[in-house]
Amino acid sequence: MDKVWERRTVCRIKSRLAEFLTQLFPQRCVLCQHTVETPLALCPACHDRLPHNIPACHRCALPLAEGHHDGSLCGRCVRKQPFYDYAASLFRYEDDVIAMVHQMKFSKNITLSRSFGELLSMLYEQQVYPRYGNPDCLLPVPLHPFRLRQRGYNQSIEISRVLATVKQLPLELKAVVRARRTVSQTGLNAGERQKNMRSAFRLKYNIPCRHVLIVDDVVTTGATVNELARLLKRNGVQQVGVLSIARAPVKN
């Protein structure tokens, strides 16, 4: 009970500090550069103009064509369902979304990663919790140590920290590691990505969780999160979900 009270107190302090800093140093929209009155790096107008991932497959979050019911299955999942049980993404991986993700990943834009974490907490509240309940923990997709040194930080961890704080969810950072240094997925088709990610992760110890929610920045073919879900399912996890900033259409 004391730990719960302490976490809530810390959250309130962080929230008030964020409000104070926002008033002292006004935030600017990352797209239009207009001043925004919230800690988010997006103004409401630019946020509304982004390609939100609706409608989408409820199993893998693959964008569906207009006219499809949001939450139906895509053709790929009808033929062969992934190891993870559900997925949700904020946006489709297009235009301004690509630019923002690249800025977050390669320019170490922590403010933007925190904004994405706040937006993911809203998506979690709308799509994940009502359908699947609270997961037992959040699992950011780990980077290989070489890639981590090269990039300087793991954007999935930064996003997850915000989500974990806002929703009071445990964050698992040590159980899963990259077992080998895979080549960049950029330019690979779906089959090549699956082969590239095969046995890419290793479990240091079993996660004592029945329901794990994987957090990633971009899901392209789903090969990375699917391999991670396969490892979790083989080691006792019963339900695995995926939450991401963006989902790309699959190119065979």
C-alpha cells in the first residue's frame, strides 16, 4: 500500500513539474513550430492531420482499406496468425510520421519520445485496456549493445517509461536481450525480415507474467515483435500484445 502511495505521489510531482516547465519554456509543435500549451510536441491541428491507423486489423494492426470494419482481421492473419494475440498502433507509417520517428530515433529527441509515450497511453486506454485488461508488465523491444552504443539510447524504452508511469504498469528491462547482432531490416522484404530475426532474442530468466505488452516504435512486417512473442509464448507467457507508434503496410 505504501509503495502504491509513493508511486502516485511521484507521478503527481512529475506532472506538476512538467506543467511548470511548460509554462516557463513553452513547447513548440515539432511540425508547424507553433507554441503548444501542453507537454506534447504536437499541436491539436497537426495531430488531427496525421494518418491515424484506422481502420486496422485487431490482431496485427495492419492498416486496412477504407470501408473495412476497424478491428476485423486482415488477409494475412486469416491465413496465418502471428504469435502475438493483439496489436494497436497510433499512426500509419507515412510522410510526417516517418519524419518524426526518424527525428526521435536518430536525433535523440527525448521530448518527442515522451510525447509519443503520452499518446500511446491514450491509445492504451482506448483500445488495449477495454478489450484485454491490464498487462502484467511492459516489455520494450531491446536493442543489441552495438546498436545501443551507436544510437545512444533505446527509443522504445523511453516511450515505455512514460506509459509505465502514466498507467502505473511494471516495466521489464532485463529479462530479454538481443542474442545476436542482426543486419538492418531496412530494404528487406517480409520473408527476409523473418529470417533475419530468427533466434534474435534470448531470455535471461523467465518473466513471471501471464500477460505481456511489447512496446516498439514502428512495426513494419511484424517480424521483430513476432519473434519476441514466440520466445515469450515458449517460456510460459499466455497472452502477448503489441503497442507501437506506427504500423507500415506490408510489402512482400
